[in-house]
Amino acid sequence: MANLKQNVVANYAGQGWRALAGILFIPLYIDILGMESYALVGIFGMLGAWLSLLDVGMSPTLNREMARFHAGAHTPQSIHNLLHSLELVCVGVAFLAGLLVWFGAGYLATRWLKVEKLPVPVVVQALSIISLVLSLRFLEGLYRSALYGLQQQVWFNAASVVLETLRHGGVVLVLLWISPSIQAFFVWQLALSFLSLFLFRLRVHQQLPKPPSRACFSVEELRQVWKFAGGMLAISLLSVALVHTDKAILSYLLPLQDFGYYSLATTVTNVMYMASGPVGLAVYPRMVELQTQRDEEGLISLYHKAAQITSVLLIPCALLLYFFGDGIVYMWSGKIFLAQQSYPLISALALGTLFNNVMGTPYHCMLAHGWTSLNIKLNIAAVCLLVPLMFWIVPWYGALGAAWIWACLNLGYITFGIYLMHRKILLGEKWRWYIFDLFLPLLGALLVAPIAWWARPIGYTSRVHWFFFLFSVGICFVFACVFFSKHLRSELFVLVRFFLKKDLYGKTDEKR
């Protein structure tokens, strides 16, 4: 359990810094490059998500198999053979995918994107460099998954902090001192991707025990994991379609500048993934181990505790964004027009992202059982609704309509997904999830919300005032959620006792 706690803390430190670095410099990017060039950064993220489909479930499969190796389900030879086989497949896929984006750059720049100010050759050059960065990021994802499965999360996050600092902070220096162009932006990303790939691959091979013989391509190892990998491919395909179809359609229907505002709102609300993601990344390998060892009682306890931690971290973020998204953007950027343009989008996207993220723990629990079919069916239903709704609603209501479609679809996930999941696994735990893991923490924060709304600053006159207000409200939201959470309330009381009697644990250790 100590290792699990260390992983959670490391994941929050690493992902927290990645999230902070990812949004801290956006106002500088917009100032230096302009909104259209920043929109290309949003296109880069969208293409990366679609390219991840070519992973064909390899990364999550390797994560799971590394965790199973950690639990004794693989020999050193078999895990090396599996890793080598997946490496070869990934290299081939990355090469072909890079070529696809490279040769499609001209079409995207002239036929798909609604470019108004940037010269078309500049857009083509930027997209060509993006194709190379995407190929390297694709390979990097395989080793990232392996490190998480091996529970090398402390090392990974320490390395990621350094790399993300160089990735975001370094590019600002490049833009200021060398070339204030979108091409220079992506050339720097390319250099950092080479460095990341080298370091992560080296660490994975260092952490695996040496096999009796040289690793080789093994069809047998791939055959043993193909069923789970196929299910993960289907889930990834449908998840990316669900999460990024709105962006693909909006990039086609809206001017590039308007799409930039939607990308900005998406970036702000995606911080919520950083609030919940570290818990899932740390808990999932442990869930796999407990399921492999058939420890049902331990799995149930971990499931509810992780779900409540996720809710306590997500709900304050979601409510801050929903009620005070304009103040957050103003405090962060100092730009009133950004706050006003993005706030309606942020409010809707925050709700959808909350509903999507609270399903993280149930989703990881299903994967720990090797069960992928339910997620596939839910995602098929959601995508079948999403695409026609987007083409119907967006021409009338623009980006805001797309944001509310996202919120409603994800509400359907927690309405039907949890019900169907607990008919097959963790029987009898459904209402505990609905009531104790979600509803009560949400109720606690909502009781604070009216008071916070009444006390909010008027207008956009002081970023410092907004900072202290948002910080205070966020703390109140967190404490209210914790107080209404069964598992975490007891932890809070222990913490209070610790401060009231500092030697509590020290005396216990001495007695032992």
C-alpha cells in the first residue's frame, strides 16, 4: 500500500506539473503566435488522439501484461519477447502514420481547415513537422505504458517534470530569441520527443530482468494477448471518436479562429483529467494484481476508496469551472475577451468532463477483469448519437451546442454504465458507488456553491482578488466533499488527530 500511495503522489506531482506547464504558457503562445497559430496546436492534439487509434490496443495491453509480470504471471523471457514484438509493430505503424500525415498536410491546409490569416505554405510546413512529432509520441506511449505497468511511476513522473519544463518553457525561449513562428514551435517539440523516447526506452529495458536468451519477435506472445488488445482497440477507437469528433467537425464547420476558442476551453477543462488520471494510473496495476490473485475483498475496498478520492478531486474542479470559469481564465491570462468568449464553453465542457472522469475507476476495474465489451457497446451507442447531433446542432448553436452534447452524452454514461457493470462484477456495489462515491461528495460541494456565488468578485478588475477568491472557494469545496465522503472523512479525522497529538504515530511505531 505504501508503494501505491507513493505512485499516487508521484502521479499527481508529475501530471500536476504537466497540466500547469501545459496551460501556464498558453497566453504567451497566443500573444507571440496569434490565435490561428495556436489553433494549430489544437489540431496537433486532435491528430495525436486520432493517431492513437493505430496503437491497436498495444499500449494498454502492455501496461496490463507488465502488471501481470509484476504479479508473477510472466517469465523474463516471455515478457521480453512480448515487448520486442510490440516494439517492432509500433515502429512500423509509426512510420506509416507519419507518412500519412506528411502527405496529407497539403489537403488539410487547403481543403479542411478554414485558414484566414496564416499563409497556406506556413500551415503545410507546420503540419509536416507535426507528422514527425506524432510518430515519435506514438512510440513514446508504448514505453510510458510499460513503465506504469512496472510501477516505475515515481521515476517516470520525475523525468516527465524535467521534460515538460523543457518542452513548454524551452519553446517560449525559442519563440522569443530564435524565431516567433509556428514552425519553430513544432521543431522544438520534435527535439524533445526524440529525447523522451530515448530515456523511456532505456528505463524500461533497465527495469526488466535479463532473459535467458535474446528477445525475439513472437507470434505466440501476441496471440495470447490479441483478444484483450482487440477489445482495447475497439474501446480506443470509439473513445477517440467520442472525445474528438466534436473537434474534427468544428474544425471543418467553424473558422480557425473560432475553433481556437473551443480548443482553449477544451484545454482548460482537460485539467480535470489531470485531477483524476493519476489515481487511475496508480490504482489500475494494483487492481490487476488483486484480480490475478482473486482477492475480491481487497479489490472492492480499493475500488470504493479510489472512486471517492477521484470524486473529491474532480468535483471541486468541475464546480469551479462551471460557476467561475470566466474568473479562472481572466486570472490566468489577464485577458477579458478570452474570459468572456470561452466561459460558456467551459461551463458545459466542465460538466461533461466531470461525468466522463468519474467513470475512470469503474473503467479500470472492468479492464482489470479483462472485460472490454461493455465499454465497446456504450461507446458505440454514444458515437451513433454524437455524429448526427453534431451536424444538426452545430450549424444552429455553434461550438456551445457541441459542448452541451458532450455533457449530455457523458451523463448517459454514469446513468447506464454503472448499472450494467455491477450486474456482472462487484455485485451489490452499485448503490454504494452512486450514493457514497458520487452523490454525497457532490452534495457537499453544492451546499457551498450558493454562498460562493454570492461572494464572487464583480467584474474583471483584479487578478489577485480572483486568485484568492478561487483558492478559498476551492478549499471549501474540497473540505465539503471530504466531509461527505465515507472513506476520506475517517482519513481527515486521523490527520486532525495527528496535528493535535504529533507523536501519535511515533508512539505506535515504538510499541511495535
